[in-house]
Amino acid sequence: MAYVLGIDLGTSSLKGLLLDEHGKAVASAQKDYPLIHPKSGYSEQDPGQWILACEYVLDKLKAEVADFTAQLQGISFSGQMHSLVVLDEDNNVLRNAILWNDVRTTKQCKSITDAFGDELLAITKNIALEGFTLPKILWIQENEPEIWEKVRHMLLPKDYLGYWMTGTMHMDYSDAAGTLLLDVEKKEWSKAILEKFRIPETHLPELIGSSGMTGSLRSELANRFGFEKEVKIFAGGADNACAAIGAGIVNAETGMASIGTSGVFLAFEDSAEQDYQGKLHLFNHTIENGYYSMGVTLAAGHSLNWFKDTFAPDSTFEELLEGMDAIKPGADGLLFTPYIVGERTPHVDSRIRGSFIGMDTNHTIKHFGRAVLEGITFSLKDSQVLMEQVAGKSFKRIVSVGGGAKNPDWLQIQADVFDAEIACLEVEQGPGLGAAMLAAVGLGWFPTVTACADVFVAYKDVVQPIPENVVAYEKAYALYTQVYGATKELCHELIKE
């Protein structure tokens, strides 16, 4: 039986998922690594830790799977988006990687917006935010000129790992779309942006499709791990794009609601022509000539964790949410907005803050718990509504992944709020599954990602919306959408920058 390996290079750990030709998970391994916070708002990582973690994962899989080194045919990647790795002319790392969740670049974002205005949105389909790669490049130019003078190559995390494996430098379109340097429609580096900010195009890697082959595992590594045959390496994709194909988001009728610390509502796009005016991200997909739109809730699961830690620290999540189904939709008039760390979609507001609205003496902790779940789901619905209004989308099915898929009452809330069928994955493997699928397609096991998804992705626990609940939530959501405007000025006065 031949194998493919999907490597997910995340923010806190590297995970390896080994699959056979039928999409069955054979084994997995994980290695954590630390974040570095040299100052408040700074978030960095040592790329050398990714290499050590990958070596650990390969060694562990070799120890656990008897024919791993004989039957592994291909490796591909999923990677944390936006994070910047800079190398010198000898391909040595010059400084720690600046990560996607680093927020030191507000000044640089303003400079980018002032310099390009609407043209940036036309080229990259996104607005300048601290998470993207270009602001990090400008920060190095301005604050570490001695480093910038030595820079000859710039990569994203998974592409640095790919370079370590093959000795070649590539970047796929789905990850490149998150740099603010890619002309998303033309699928090429934007000369206008590069020239404006004095970035040599030679510093950037060759662009390639996500299932494109970037090389074979270097002989030194093949010997180090004892691989008996050629192991082909494929470009891979951005973590959200890989998570999407791993959830079967390969057509316009299926959306994805992903609830982790943050939340994502994601949908497939046939073209880059949709004008969301920067309120949603629009990126190239891992599917050839495909795209995806994505809205972000900054504090999704984070809101629930905060609520539990603050008001029910001695309860388990199961205890906190038990009996939720006995409370009517709308939590008997109690609304929660999950803006506890600001918000991304649709408001892009770092100074808005969360609130409970409508409290009275009849409300119990169960009402508050349900209101938190509903508020998180309402925030994700903001993205769904944008997609429906701007692009005319109509979702027949939404795949729920992450924390929102673990509680049956929350699944029903999602079905009722989104007014769509909610499905969960039979086995939720995350972005690593999408990475493995890209290797399978690259090897020719399947002609397309869609064909691979038909075999590798399976669903369970389908939940249908309840009509009377849908009506109740339409009214509650209409009130929810008014809270931002009603509290914005007050929050901005309270939260001074």
C-alpha cells in the first residue's frame, strides 16, 4: 500500500498525517514548539524549530509504521499563512520569523493604504492588515536596515520547510495570495507593488500550483531517514485552503464554519471577480483556477473559553452547556457580541469590545452560555450574509469543524442561524488532510482535488434547520447587527489607541 504524508506547519506545532491510497489515516505524529514574544504585540518563531519538529515527526512515523520508508511516495504541506522568513545569499535564516499574529505593523499598514488606496484591493483582493506579509517586510526595511541589506530570499513557513527538503524555493498561489504581493487574478507577483516598496522580484520564490512538484527529497535526508524509493515533494497550500479541501469545500454550494480560538466562515469562489470591498478576504485556492472567500471572527472559541474561565471556572464545558436545548432560541432576549479582542469581519475594528445586551433577573448562567454560542454564530453569519448579498450565494450545506462541531446543541444553533444543513466530518483531520490530498493529486492518484475529496472526505451527523427556530433567529440576528453601531463610539472612547 502506497502512502502520502501531509505536514501541517501550524503556529504551535507541526503535525504529520500519513494516509494510504484510500484516504485511510494510517498514523499521525505531532511536535510542539514555542512562540517568542520579545515585546508586547510581537510574535516570532525560530524556523529551526520547524526543522527539528519535522525530523521528530518523520522519526516517529518511521518507528510506528513498518513500511513507512518503503511505501511513502509523496509529501505536501499546509502552513500558517503570512509569516515571514528571510534568508541571506547563502540561504541562512537572518532573524526569527515574524508570525501572522504579530501586530507591530500598524504604521506600515497605513503607509501601504496611503500609497495604494483602492488599487491595492483591485490587485490583491484584500486590504492591508497587520497579519499580512508585506507590512512585515516594510517593518524590517524601516527598523532593521542592516538585516534588509542582507536579504536575498523571502519565504513563508511551509515553503522554508519545502526548501529544506528539496533545496528548491517555491510558493503556491494560495499562500502567495496572503502576502499582499500577489496579483490574485493574474497569478503573478505584482510589479507595481514591488516597485513601490523597493522589493526586488528576485527575492521572491517561483510561483507554482499547490499540487505542483517542487522536487524530490534530498539524498542526504533520504539516507538520514532510510527511504528506499524516491519521495516526491509537492508545494502544498495555505492552512485555511488546505482545511477547506479537507472538509470537501470544492464547490460553490458548500460553505465551512470553522471554530477554533478564532472563527472562519469560508466559501468556494469560481473567480476573483467578486468585490467584497475588503470586508472579506479573497484568496487563490489550492484547486486549480479556484478561489475562496473568507470572513474571520477574532474571538470565536476564545469567547467561550473566556466566559467559562471568568464565570464558571470550576465547571467543565459539558457541564456549562448541559441543558442548553431547554432555553429558547434568542436566549430569552439576551444578546452577546463576541468582540472581546476587537473584530475582523465585517467591521475591521481593533477598538470595538464585546457586550451582553438585554440582561434581566430571569437570566441564568445557562442563558448567558447560550447567548455566547449564539453570538459567536451570529458573527460568522455576518460573513455568510456578505457572501449572499454580494455574490448571490446560496448554501445548501455548511460543514462545521472545530469546537462548534463537538456539541449537538451548538450544531442545531448553527443549522438554525445559517438556515442550512450542517454536516460534520467523519474524521476531522484538519489542514493535514488537505496537504495529503495535494500530494495524492500531485502523484496522479486522482485527476483533480475534487475527485480526491470524493474518496478522502466523508461526513456524519447531518443536522437540519428547524423552521420556527430559523424565524426566531432572523429576528435575533437583526437586533444583533445593530449592536455594533450602537456601541462603537462608546468603545472607541473607552479604548484609546
